[in-house]
Amino acid sequence: MIGGFTAPPTGTDFGERMLNKVVSQSIRHLFSQSESVDVAIRCSPSSKLLQGSIDNFKMNGRCLVIRKDFWVEEMSFETDAVSIDFGSVLSGKIRLRQPTQAIAQVVLTEDGINQAFTAELVKKRLLNIDTPELTNLSGGEPVSFTDINLQLLPDSKIKIFAKTELPNGSVPISLIATLAVERRRRISFQNPQFNEDVVPENLRGVSRVLTMVFAEILDNMVDLDRFDLDGVTMRINRLETQGKKLIFSGYAQIEHFPGNG
């Protein structure tokens, strides 16, 4: 469902209602599917809209899917003043006169993160890896990491379980790490620690090596520039875990509205 609502009436006219509808339709282009996307436009007095001046707009979305595989529990952003070409609204589009920034928040769930590990974009970075550290253990064959399960822990920590197949059989691996933000666009898996409790004693030596290689792969995997949305670049200032949720706070640089590049 794509919905729209406006701020409390202050002379709101047809132009503002039309803009609200067009923005809602543009935002929809960001997502493969969504449960709800609500957009609020504020423009007071509403006559400013004819000059293309908007005081701000807000977007709140729930149960969103990006690129068909990446589930987002909640996403919201709010801009300051925005300057648009009002003529574009009349043709069913919205064009920015200049880029704008918005305060943004994104909430992922533990289930949504685990779903992302099954996406092709992610799996291809975890399958058939032939680095020397791994092929030395596998008799020269590429090694794959499968059956990945992530648990969110307090204080921005995570615990991950996975397994690999070596010539002598399956080897479980597990690690605990701290999530951190680097350069506002990378999610880093810092201070990885081998979690030997779930690994049989006779496999701990090889599992430790596999786990540290796996941690290095993860640390180089999550870069927001690989997930750029149409016309919108996300940057993270901070992250935190809250129960089964991972919350990112930052900003969005909006070059153009989705579907209007």
C-alpha cells in the first residue's frame, strides 16, 4: 500500500495534494514491494508551492523490500527546505532544482538480515573462494560458506554461525564481532573472536582458521555504495542493536527523486 497524508490544513490546495501524490509515487520506485509508504509535505503558506518552495517533507515506510532480496523493517527520512520545479509536478514528475539532504533512519530485523544472506548479491561473495588460506585446507579446491545465521547481541555485537565443506566433511564455524561504521558507508566487523563453544574439539583448529577468513570476507562485504537507491545515497553516522533490531541513523543525499533521473 502506498499512502499519502498532508500536514494540518493551512490553506492546502490542489497543488499541494498533487505534489503529495507525485512524491508518494516517486518514493515507491525505491522498493520492490512495501507494506506502507507515507509521505507528508509541508508548505506554508501554500502559495510558496507555485515558486517551487517546500518547507520540508517526511517519508515513513514499513516492511520494505529493496532489490527483491533485502528486507527493511522501517525507513524514514525528513528534509529541510526543498526547491523543486513545480512545472514537473503537473506532468506527474518531481524534479529538484538542487540536491538536498535528509535525516534518515533505517531499521533492520535479525530475520531480515538472515534473509539477505540468501540473496545472490551476497551469496556470490561467499561461494567458491580460492584464497591460499582456504585452499591449503581443502586440497586446492575452492571453499564455500553456507547455512549462515546471524544473531544480534547487545552493545552492537553480533554472533554468526556458518559451515564449510572440506574433503573430510563439514566444519562448523562461529564468531562474535562488534559492528562499527567506517567512512559513513561501510559496516565493519571489528574484533572478531572465534566462538569455540559450538565447534567439536577435534575441529577447532581448522575451524578457527576458517572463521578468521570468514570474518575478513564479512568485513569487506557491506558497503552502502553497492546498494545505492535511485538518486538517493545513504550515509551512516551511528548504529546500535536493540533486541532483535539493528538501527542505523544518518542522512540521505538526494540527487534526484526516484524514477526522475
